[in-house]
Amino acid sequence: METKFRESIARAVHNPNLTGALGRFSEAYRTSRAKAYEGYDFEALRTQIAERKSYAASHLDELADLFTKNAEARGTKVFRTNDPAKVRDYILNLARENGVKSVVKSKSMASEEIHLNKHLEAAGIDVGETDLGEWIIQLAGQTPSHMVMPAIHMTKEEVATVFNEQVEEGQKPHIPKLVKFARGKLRTKFLSAEMGITGANIAVAETGTLVIVTNEGNARLVTTLPKIHVAIVGLEKLMETFDDVVPVLTALPKSATAQLMTSYVSMISGPVPNTDGTPKQLHVILMDNRRTEMSQDPKFKQAMQCIRCASCLNVCPVFRLVGGHVFGKIYTGGIGTILTAWFDALKASDDIQSLCIQCGNCTEVCPGKIDIPGLILELRRRIAVEKGQPLAQKAIFSVVNNRRLFHSMLRAAYVMQKPLQKGNFIRHLPFFLSDMTEFRSLPAIAEAPLRDTIKKIQQPACNEKIAFYAGCLIDFAYPEMGESLVKIMNKAGIEVVFPEGQTCCGAPARYSGAYEVAAQNATDNIDVLLANDVSYVVSACPTCTVALKQEFIGTFESLGQTDALPRAHQLADKVIDFSSLVKKLVAEGRLKFKEGQQLGKITYHDSCHLKRTLHASQEPRQLLTQAGYEIAEMYEADMCCGMGGSYSLKLPEISAPILERKLINIKKTGAPIAVMDCPGCVMQIRGGLDKQNSTIKVEHTVQRLAKELE
Amino acid sequence: MDPVFETFKMRAEAVNAEVHHFPHKNGALAFILNYLNDSGVRDLPQAYAVWASCPFLEGLDQRQISDSVPGVIFDVNREASAQAKVGISQLDWAIANTGTLMQDAAAVDKRLVSTLPLIHIALVQSDRLVADLPSALTKIRPEQTNYISFITGPSRTADIERVLTIGVHGPEKLIIVFFDGSGSVN
């Protein structure tokens, strides 16, 4: 990671205006978005959008031809090119031929993608952005910090200063007055401009129609007053039929700004008369700039389903801390990272992609059903292939994968940590490692790992056996979680087998883009976990569960190792997470809670992988309620705690403030106990509370339930 | 009242539009003339009212209107619209579940009067009300016209500190006037 990038993160997280504005917005967005979608079947809607956009991506060439034919038949000039330079030249020539001195623009990300303004201005043409946010950042000489709200990072005081310095003195930081001022200044520009430039939200092939959505009404003026209208349309905006407009226009305003409909929608299918009666010159530029290539990529074709609503930014725990100047270039946030890699360059996305914590929030709200975290992982993988893994990382993986070496190093570490250890915590690490313990204590490595202690447990003779996959944290830091699990299973008449050869689940390697390493981990684990005849393979770590159940398959697929797939599927079928298994056993009457207990308040934190990948959020809550606890729901219970595996080690400056929010929300419930299903979340949250000397107890659900089952 | 109309009214008001209904055209006309007078329309720059040609005006004496409110201009052009306080036009359809108005807006005067002035009065025939967007899109097709406009409430922005501010580039007031189609005019 570049030093400059690290510094930009530090500046952003220490900018209270930025984090305050983005934080408040993301909190309000969640509620207002839900309200906008009331009465709509979002899943059905987004399935339809994804299907229609995916169809378009598979028929891009055909639809571009059809659009061209239909639009030209109505008198529109259509120019199609893959080359951004040709887009700029086309517009510049057109401006010169028509003696254009002044251009007004309504929002067009495509024009920003190709740095159009700079080129027009260099040729002596005055270019005015007219979307208020875009105008502000144009005056300030900045790039948008959010795809829908480009100036969200600025306060009214900063806006007033920009107006005073760049336009006219005397502006006060009073929002309605600032808006009025902008209206007046831009009105003059609208009335004098000879050319209007817009983007488009949809381009309908069947009818040659552009659909343009705005709230301010600027696109209506841009397409009405100047005699020339140029629309720059990325090929991903193409859709086959006019009926395809309905689902996109239904979702876009709700997802983007939580409106039922934007103030204005214009559907333009050909030239209309100018105010002096002459026919308008209408030019549509169908811009490729690697979109065709993207649509032919088996993984990234999905990204063509984006409708640019920016909801992935609004729900992202990282974006709301750092904003789009850090998390993105022209295109920002999760999807922006992917678009930057394609429309700019893969290496341009290198630092940005590392910001994704893989919590999956965006996958729940994306109206295009894009697996944004999955695509970011794929970027990471391709970057790692292109430039190789960092040396230090390679060294770590070679240790993790050599089980004997890893285990003996951990034993050595156990001995070495002694001077730093206080109880079960390490509160301070020396030197360059100090960042890791600045905001939370780390768990001490257990004296004996689970793989040793489990042998000492006297298990009753049972007819049924299950295999336990511990994962590194339970094995080496929290063996007591595994011991609790054995206790519970024994009560249900199930013997727990611990396959000794189990090794790292490969998540750290996979999330670092080191897929070859992850594939080796997968192969090793599949071999040992399928060696025993067991009814289930259970894990009490959701990240490991997801690895076993889904990612082994995904990793083999990515690498084209199809031979390994049947056994990966065989394992996947047996894998279950701890809470879902216990829920099942309770339902079957094989486990019973102690009767009539009133255990008081408890709060539950949803771990990302459990809730959003394994879709188990009710199971642990129901079990805790059955045990006799009263669940005191915390605010944003399913928001990431900032752990993200090795993320918290790589980016402690982001992990810490995310955790801070989580701790506040936990404390606000007043519950004396916080439980969760992931040892990683336990490590993060318990460590954070320990640093603050809090008395709140943090446990894995398995530990709580073990105490309350008969 | 018709529940579809009630839905429209609720949705449109929720996005800061005003909604009125008159059983007769002359009631609607009287309301508009009153409104123009009250809002200070006169025969002076910045105070004109521009009225785009529309079915509502058929059978009405335009001179009589201009006489009763000086400053009402029926010969809509760019300069007059830029100097107008109020713009009046008739919209073709209303969409209930989003409070949206829809119009074949290929004729430029229809767009001038609804973009440049501060206030837009939108006339809609009461029976031109549909439930939702899919129904609306069966009424006007892109095959029939090069410009279809949808208007939902007045112009708005939240670009500074996310504070909702009404009236950026378009009208800051949208007044929707429904009238029952067959009403006679005095």
C-alpha cells in the first residue's frame, strides 16, 4: 500500500465533517430506503433488473446496432467508439464546427471518466457543470466524493467559501441562499450556452430512446435551451425494450435517494424543435471504453448490471468513514473500485480494493444483484497474479500451510508472549506491532490448543458422530469455545470427532488474492474432513463455515481446477454452522433448555458471514430466547465490527473507528452480556471492551448455550 | 372521492406539490386567475405568466384572460419564459402511486413554461389518471413523440449537507389543478 494512500486514509478518518456527514447519511439512508421500498417486492424487482441488464450485456453489440438504427431513423446522429480520445475529439470538432463558446452539462459520469471538461477548456470552451453538487466541486477543483451526492464531503461554510473565491464575494453559509445564488448564476449560463451535454440512465435499443433522470431539473434545461444536445452514453446503459425502463425507473430513485420517483424524468427519442423553431442537433455517443471486454469476462460481466444508484456506498462501513476521495477515483465505493479497474486501469484500483472489508452489506441492497465483494476479491486475485504476492505475505502463508511449523511457532509464541500477557489478553505490543493493540487487546495464545485439550474430554459412547472444524482462532486462542461445543453435542447424544489434519480454511489467503494457497488449504481440509463417516461437519466460525461450504468450490472454479469440484461439493453438503445445527437439535427434541429460567438482558451481534452469506440471523436469537434471555437489540446489529480477519491488522486505522461505533451501540443496550457466533468478532469486540475497561462480558453463543442446556 | 385520486394527492403532496380539484373548467380557470393576481403577476419583466397552448384553452377567450390579468402571455417564447414568474401548461396523464405527471413535451413551449418560471401550474383532466408507471407507459409511447416528460413535485436538491432545498433550476412551486373534462365554460 502506498504511503500517500495511507496518509489519505488518516486525513479522512480524522476529518469530523466528512465522517459526520457520511455517518449521519448512512444511518438515515437505511431507514428511508426501507420506507421507499414499502409495498414493493425488492427481490423480485432486482431479479428482473439483473436479468434484463444481464441480457443486454450478453447482446451488447446487437443492442448498440439496434439503438443506432432506430435513433438514426428519427434523425439522431449516433457515434460509437471504444476510444475515449475519439469521444473527446468528436465533441471538440462538433463544438468548433458550430462555433460553440459555452457548454452546459448535466451530470455525466461517463464524461468525467474521460476527463472531457479539461479537454474542452483547454480548447478555450467554457464548460459549466449545472448539477449543484457537480458545479461546487468543479469550482473547487475537486472530483466527486460520492456518485450521487458529489459534494457530500463539504460543509455549507466550505461551499460559501468556494462561491466567494470562485464566483462572487459576499455569500453566506446559508443553504437556501447558496442554492438561490447558484440558480441565478447558472441560469445565465443555461440561456447563453450553445451546446448541452448530458449522460443517460438508460438507452432503449428498441426505440432509440434516452432516459435521463434528475431532481434539480437541470437536464430539462440542458436538453431544451442549447441548440445542440450531446449525450454521452456508456454501453452498459443499453437495454433491449422500452418495457425494461419500468424496473430500473422503479428501483433507481428508491435506491439512490430513497425517493419514490425523481422530480424529473425525460425520455428523448429524437431531435425536438429549438426555441427558435429550428430542429435540434441531437448526438448520441455510445462509449465503449472496455465495456465490451467487461461484458465478455465471465466474472465481471455482472458489473454491467449496475444502474449507478450508489447504494453500495451508502451501506458500506468503510465508505462512511473515508468517503469517495479515498475509496474510489471518479467512480467511488465498492462498485467504483470495480469500474476504476476496468475503465481506468487494474493497477489504479490496487490500493482502493484493499479497503473492502468483505462484510457483504452491499450485496443485500444492490438493485443489480451484483456480488460486489466477490468481484473485488477477483480483482485482488488478478492484481496478485499480475504483480505477485508481497514477500512478507508469502512467508506468512508458507508458515500457515506448514502445519507442524505453524503449530510449533505458536507454541513458541505462547512462551514468548508471557511478559506481555495479562490474564487472557495481550494489551500492548512493542515497536511496529503497537498499532495492532492500540484500540483493542489481543487474545493470548492458549496454553494448550483445542487439538490437544479435546483429547482429554471423556465423551460418552454415541451412535452418531460429527466432525468439528475448529479454525485457527478456536483451536489456538479460544479452545474453550470448542470444549463448550463438545459438551452440547454430547448432551444431544453426538460424539465430536476432531480430524487432526485440519488446517487453515484458506480465507486469509483467498481474501489476499492468493488463490493457489487457498486451493491447497481446501484440498488438505477436504481430504481430512471427508475421511470420517460423520453426519455433519460443524464449525463455530462463520468465516470458516463459508470457506468450507462455498469458497472451496469458488476457489477451484476460479483456478479451473474442475477435478476437485465433486469432493468440494460432497464436503459442502455436510457443512453446517453451529447455531443452525443446535436449532435443529432443539427442534428435534434432542436438546432441551433448563426450564423456567429468567436470565435477563443480552445483546446479539450479527457476524457478517453468518447473516449475509449463511443467512442465519434468527437461529441464535431464538436459541438465546428459548434459554431464557431477553434480547436487547443493539443499533445496527448486523453492521460489521471491523475485524474482517487480517483486515484489522492491515488497516487498523479503519478497523478501530468501525469497532468504536459497535462498542457504543453495544453499551447503549445496557445488556451485561454481548454474544455472537464468530470467534473473530469475539476477538475484536472483547479486545475493544477490555481496552475501555468495560465490564460487559463478550462470548460466543456456544459458551452461553452450553450453560443453559439440560 | 376516488381512491386513485386520493393516492395521487397524498403522493404529490408528500413531495411538496399542491393539488386542487374542480368539477368544472370554469372553476379551475377562476382559481388560476385568482392565483395569478394574488401572486403578483403583471405586465412587467420577472412578473409575466406564460401559458403554453393546450386543450384547456380551447374555447376560452385568451384576450379576456389577458385583460383580467395583465402580463399573461400566450405566445410563449424563450425570452418571455425567462422573464416569467408563473408558467401554465396542461399535462397529459397523472400517475397515482408516485404522484407524477406525464406529458408529450415535444413542443418546446410546454417545456419552457415548466422549467424557467418559479411557479408551475399544471392542469390535468380528471379522467387522465392511471395507477402506476407501467399503465402510464401504455398511454404515451416513444414511437409517438421525441420527448416525454415526467414531473414529480417541484425542482429539488440535497447537494449541500443533504439538506432538502426546493427550487434549484426548475420551479420552486408546483400547483396541480385537476378539472373534470366535460365541464362547460362561461
